[in-house]
Amino acid sequence: MKHAGMGVLIRELEHVESCHGDEQADAFRSLLPALDRLSSKSYVAYTREVRLKAIKMFPVSVYEENDEPIAAHLAAAHERFWIADIPSLKSKFQGLVSLLDTSGIGTPKALVNVFRILGMDDKKLSVVVRKQESYEGDAPTLDRELTSRLQKQVPYILGIVAKDQSPSTEYGKYTMNLKNLEVYQVQTIRIRRYILENDIRLFGKSDEGAVVFREDQLPDNGLQICIKSGLDLPEFLAPLTDQFVEFFGLEQESPMLLSRVLPT
């Protein structure tokens, strides 16, 4: 099928779908990369798109803890499953929901063109998974030393934020968030990730975190930064940087700049 055109490939996919057997899923795994290559090079007509959407060609499974697939089946693009495009997110939802593991079909970015033409990007875990963070245990304890240390870095942090934000964003609010920030030590930080489907939260496995940002907890829009007790700066620097990037919606090069500013 290496040099086949789109029409020939679609007919082959439809033929494989009609041939039930143990090797059906493997046949689709070998054909899907070819479909992805063709989709990147040429326009896919609407009639062909409709035919592709109807084919049950995606090998979907519920994965156990040991990564063994169970309840394996073939699904069409419109059916209920999610695309495990990030391994760390796959581990949070395996055994709980039906997943298409793209690592078994090629590179980590395999099938990006197939997902695009079939309108499947909203099935990617990287797109649909949301995060809920909270602290547990005793009331937070103000860490005056860390608070003072981070407040001294606010002008530099604001410079990075200003570079990434357009004038139409809530830059004034961000300024208040940072100028009135306070750092607290907490006993435990819990991270829970979920998929929101029809207003119902499908929770994955929870894990412990190191840093969480909380708004509306301090006067004057101050940002409350909670850090898990007992951690040294090198242990929470990376998650602290990630929280700044996520909270302010910063660009890709910003983590490097922040990682240089925050420890000083």
C-alpha cells in the first residue's frame, strides 16, 4: 500500500473492516500510518471523509496497571474513547476509560493528520484532561522567608509575564496577584485529573503534588502559593515554574527564563 492513492487505501480499510479475525487490529495498525501520510499531502474530499468516519479502524482498549490491554475492540472516529497521546496522562486513566494508544501505531505524534481530518483532536487526553489541585491536612502556615524571597523577584517575573501578554489581557490583575503574593507550607497537595463529559467528571488516578496556586484566598487579589512541607528549593523549583507558566498562560521559552529567576 506504500504507493496507493487515497481511494485505494479507503477501499482497503473498508475491506479489512469486513474481515473479522484476530489479525484485523494489526492490519489497521499497519494501514493507519499510510492514511496519515496521504492526509498530510492532499485534500480529503467530503465523501471520502464520511466513509473514513464510518470505518471501525481504531484499536481501542482499557489498559490494566501492567499496561496489558483488556476489553480490546475496534472503534469508529465518532465512538466514545480517548487518545492517549501523552504517556503520563495515559497512566492516570488506564483501567478506567477506553484509550487509543498511539505509541503502538508509530511515533508519539502518529496520526495527527488523521485526527485532524476526522475531527478527533478533542479526544486527545492532552486536550480534554483538566486538573483539580487542593491541599489537605492542617491549616496552611505562612512561610515568611520564601514569601520575602519571591516578592523580591516579582519585577523580573512581571517582565516575563508582560512579554507574553497582550494589552487586552488582565495584566493589571496579574500585577496585583504577584505584588501581594504569599507563600504557605501545607501538609499534603493532592492532584486529581479528570475528563469532563456531559457535565460529568470522569476522574483518573490521583497523585501528590509539590506546589499549588490559589486565587481569592488573600486580600487585594494576592496570589497564595502553597508548597508541600519539607521540600527544598531544588525539589519544588520545577513544579513552581510549571505553575507560573500555567497560571499566566506563558509561552514555551518562559520556563527557562523563570527557572533562572526564581532560585536567585
